[in-house]
Amino acid sequence: MVGEPIEKIRKAEEDSKNQIKAAQVDSDRMLREVREKAAQIVDQTKKELTEETKSVVKRAEEEAAQAIAKLREENEKAKTGLRATAGGNQSKAASFIIGKVIG
């Protein structure tokens, strides 16, 4: 009679150990799956950020090229204006110098 309760206790202990092992196996599997999923998310995020960075850099380069083109155009207009002014004043300057040297 005493042997039967002891056997039940041993069986309960064995069942508990088996449940703990099964729970540990499940826990390890879930942890591995979560780590794999996290790694996938990180990789996907890196790819997205890389593409976004490339896009931002491309837009910045295009905007810079437009700004440079505008500055060059303004520079050419300014040089043309200065040349026209200098050309218009050339005869006056020549007359002034001749007048000072000869006169």
C-alpha cells in the first residue's frame, strides 16, 4: 500500500520533468524563431534605409546641379552686362586718357 503512493509521486515527478523539458524545447524554438524574424526585420529595414538614402542623395545632387546651373547662368548674365558697360565706356575712357596725356 505504501508503495503505490510513492509510485504515484515518482510518476508525477517524471511527468513534471517531461513537461519542463517540453516547455524548454518549445521556449528554445520560439526564441530561435523570434531571433530569425528580428534578423529579417533588421535586414529589410537596412535595405529600405539604403534605398531611401540613395534617393535622398540623388535628389540632393539634382538640386545642387540645378542651383549650380542657375548660378552659372546668373554669372554669365553679369559678365555680359559688365562687358557691355565696359565696351560702352571704352571710348569715353580713351578720350579721357588722351585728353590727360596730350592735353
